[in-house]
Amino acid sequence: MHKNTKLRLGAVASLAIAAIAFGALPAQADPTTPPFPTLAGAGSDTTQDVVGGLTTLAPTVVGSWNAVGSATIQTKSGGPAFQRPNGSGDGVYALSMSAGAGTGLYNSVNIAGQLDYARSSSGPSSSYVGSDLTYIPFAIDAVTYAYNGASTFPTDVPLGDTTNDGTVAFTLRNVYNCRVTTFPDAAGNDVTIVPLLPQAGSGTRSYWEGQVGLTDSALPTCVTSRNNTVEEHDGRALTGAGDIMPYSIGQYIAQGRYSAITTSTVVERRGNAVLGKVGTKSPFSLTGTTLTLNATFPIKRTVYNVVQTSRLAETAIANTFVGGSSTVCGTAGQAVIKSYGFAVASNCGVTSIVGGYRTAK
């Protein structure tokens, strides 16, 4: 058996054990409406499943619409149908339009008052100055590269830094900057590397670009999103032997637990994806029978729920997101966060991180 296949099967077996350890969890995809929940949210693919799980702690209060599904969604009774926000940037943009920023139009539809929060896997963008939005942290994720398990792509690649940029060192930064473009297959033949990025508006895309030294406006020629068709954390995009892509470790763990979740919210979409080590650090830790995110993994990020700053004191928003005893951050919320492969943020529920309205995707 191919060594990468063994690794893939080992990970699946561990995930199955973890599923038993956590037990079957209720979860939620798009809310079944009507009735409509008090708070409507959309955005990040990375956190759609864990936030969907959190909504089951207060299903009449908070609802979460997935990043991918039907073309349009309706979030409020009597409200318009509008294009489903796909990704962190798109979700925060839609929330901003809902709050009346800019034109107030989202894909030519007036969505005033249709969203109450946005899921985001990245913090405020420096491009949008202000304090109109509050980014409330709730969990910690980590990101590594995923490769096609049928290939011989290296199983451990350092991130690299500016000291080895432009050298022949096999680092993720050099791979994504097209400085290292091949690796040998089992017969010693060169395989061309195809570095993939998720769709535009993805928080993981912008985060990964920052890690590997890219800017969205000037991507190297070897980097592709295949005309914006690569959905983040969908390993089925890894169709070629040289394909690699960034992948949320929390999402990978959650997808491996799909069969233990009592509804079919979490879709198993890892395909033949295998997660690589970075600088000898494994993406996973195994404590007893429970597979978790490795706390020492070098590429970690905080994930957020974003609300209008002016609405922080509203009862539904405060009780759901704000402070250590909120629905999201309390004991039950922490258990859900961990069961979906994420770690609880030590600053869960703080309201000190702010940014301006986003007026473009």
C-alpha cells in the first residue's frame, strides 16, 4: 500500500475513534424556516459547521446559513431572497450592506436588516478603517497544506521565511511563489506542482496569502483558483498529482466526524486530501482516543463572529456572542467548539477588536 494511503487511512481511523469519544452531536445547516431565528448569519466556509453546531444551543435565537448551497437565501420573514454569501470577506461585505454601508445593495439587492452577524476566519482588514464592526473571537484554527494522497508530494514542508525566499529550499513560500515548481515521483520523474487558492472572498485565501508572501493583486503565474471554482476546504479539488491547497485543520477533523453528527450538516469533502506537516509539526494531536488540533502547530489563527458595534448591547447579540458566559463561549459552547476540531480562544467573547464596514468583496 502507498505510504500516503496508509497515512490517510490512519487519519480516518483516528477520526472515527474521535467520533466515538465525542458522541453523536446535533448540528444545523441552513435553518428550517419559518420560523426565522432572531439572529441571521452567513459567511465563512471554515466556521460554518462549528457555528451551525453552536446554533443548536439556542436555535430560535441564532441561525447560520452555510457558505455553499442554494443560489439564494432568505433570512427574515418577508425579506428578499439574495445571493448566498460565500466566504469571510463576502459575509462581512454582506453584513456591511445589511447595516446600510455604501450603497446598501448586495449584488443589486437591497438587504437592509437581513443579516445580524457574519462568520469570519480572519480579523479586520486594514483596507477598511473604522470601528463600525466588532470582531468577536470564539475559536482557534490552524491551517496547513493538503496534497493528493495518491501522489508523492513531500509529507513535511517548512513554511519558510524571507531568509530562504528565492533560494532552492523546498518551502511553502517558495512553492507558492513559483520558485520551486516540481517534486520527484516514485520513479524519479519530475511532477509539476500546481498551487491552488480558494475562491475570491475566502478568509482562508487571504490568510494563506499572508503566510506565503503573496498579494491577491499580483499572484504568480503558477498559482490558480481555477477560475474561482476551488472551494475552500474541499479536498475534491486535488485532482492532479501535483495539486496542493491550504486546508483548515479544524474543518478536516470535523469532516472526518460527519457520520457521527446526527444530521448531515457536515459534508465529507476531503476526497483524497492528506494534510502535511509543517516544520516537523503534525496537524493533529491524539490524546487517548480523541483527535484534536495540535496546539503547537505553527500556522494558527483566531476565528470570529462579526457584529455591528452599535448593536453589541442588544440582548440577543450579547447573550449569544459577548463574554465568557455567552452561549458561544460558555461551557456548552466550548464543548461544541472542541468537538468540531477547533480550540477555544482564550479571549472568547471580548469586544475590543474592531474594523470598518467592508464596502467591496
